[in-house]
Amino acid sequence: MATIIDRVRAYLGSPQGKEAVEKAKRMANDPQNQQKAKRFLSRFRSHR
């Protein structure tokens, strides 16, 4: 039985997985998405 890690590795090696990784990289480079991520993380950091 394949572990979840093995399944993730298999997916990331597939054409669909590679496209998903490229899409995530493009989204991470977008300044608006970076700002959204900073606001999201600051909410969790401020509750400590």
C-alpha cells in the first residue's frame, strides 16, 4: 500500500503535478498574492 508521501511524489512527477507546481510558482510571484499571504499570516502571528 502506497503511503501518502509516495502518492504525492507520484503526483508531482506527473504532467498534471508539474503544471500545478508551475501555477503555484506563478501565483507566489504575484505581488497581490504576496500581500494576501502576509495579511493572512499576520493574523495568526498576532494572536500569540
